[in-house]
Amino acid sequence: QLLFVYTWLFCLFLNKKMGTIHKLFILATYTYTAYYKLLMFWQCLINVKFILLIMTINREVLNMEYLIETMKFSKEFILHPISTSSIVPSSKNLSCAIVSVSNIKEAKAIIELGCGTGAVTEAIVKNADKNSNIFSFDTNSAFIKIIREKYPQVRAINDSAENMKQYMNEYSVEYADTVISSLPWATFSIRLQIRLINTINCILNDNGEFVTYAYLHTKLFSSHKRFVKILHKKFKTVTFFSVVWTNLPPAFIIKCKKD
């Protein structure tokens, strides 16, 4: 279509009866029209990509169990917005990605921080060894009640992650192999961030791993940048993984190793 338009314009310029200003006006009009059509075509391509993304998410959203879980999670977000930090639970894609980068299958002691309604807990239980010790901590009693009902094999504890060592001692677990966190690090003060990371570093064995995630938009926050600096100081290796776009909001995984 553009080729036809510019061919026609070229023939038009050969017409000596038309004035130069008239010709330039026609050229400008058709150039703008062509540019507008290209812009609309590009916008259509972007919309198609967005629709495909939404379709991918909807496979999970249309699941009735997920909808009920989301409603429960959203209720707790309204009641406790700072500690919950997200209006919807983690997607299965994010949960699977977290498990895939961790050493869950070989871990004998696994600790989950901020279990919520159990999106990540489910992935941990499915992939962990049947004889492994799994602890899930959350300060929200409603979330802990859900975890105890859904996963009786998990030791769901309604307490701060700062006290995890105390509960490990009660169950004769000296060190953890893997710590998986869904805590909203960007909302924490620097003191709380340091205390929690020190506790995690203390309870991990020499080859232990710490896996967490952060929402993409929190990269702009100074609290997130501060958190990353703390991780680099406390762990030997810190690895950042690609963004999971099908999570709402999009999130990226961070994996830390002691040795």
C-alpha cells in the first residue's frame, strides 16, 4: 500500500500544472497517513503479544481453586497490606521457577518464609523428599491455618522468621539446606533486613542456599538496592534470574549460596 502511495505521489510531482506548495501539502498529508498506519500496525503487534500473555495467565486464573485462594489472599492484603505486600498469591509459574533453581529434591531440611496461602508451599511439597523436614513461617495466623489444613506434613508456624532457630532446635534440626523466602524485603527497614539475613545465614549449613524473589517494580526502590548490597556482603555468590512475566506483578528470582 505504501509503495502504491509513493508511486502515485511521484507521478503527481511530474504534473507541472500543480504548484510546489500544493504538492508539498499532499506529500505531507500522505506521509503522515502512512506513518500513522505503520504505528497502528506496530500497536496491533504489541496487543497480540499482550493477549497471548493474558491467555497464558488465564489458564491459571480460570482455575476455581486458584480463584478461591486469590480471594483469601486479597482479603488478607486488605487487612494487612504491608506484611502481605501483594494483592494476589504467587503464580504457579513463579513457584515452579523457584523450585527449579533450588536444591529442593536433595534437601533434608527446608524452611519457607512467608508461606501465604501456599502457592510456593505446594511446589516445595511436590518436589521435596518425603522424609525431609519442611518448616513454613508466617506472622499471619489466617495463612498458617490454611497451610495446616492443606499440608499436614508441613510444620506451619505462626511466628516471625527471626525465631526460626528456636523452632529448629525444638525439632532437633541443627541446620537447614534450603531457605525459600516470599517475604516483602523492599518494605522492611534496613535493621530488619540485616537481622533476618543474619539469621538465615546462621541456620544454613556450609553448602546451604537461600532463594527469594522480588517484584520487578521494586528495583526502583532504595530499600531493594540496600537489600541487594546486604546479600552480596553476607553470601559468597548471588545470582539473579530472568523475570517471570506471567506472575502478577512480574517478579525475578534471587539465589544466594554460602559456599
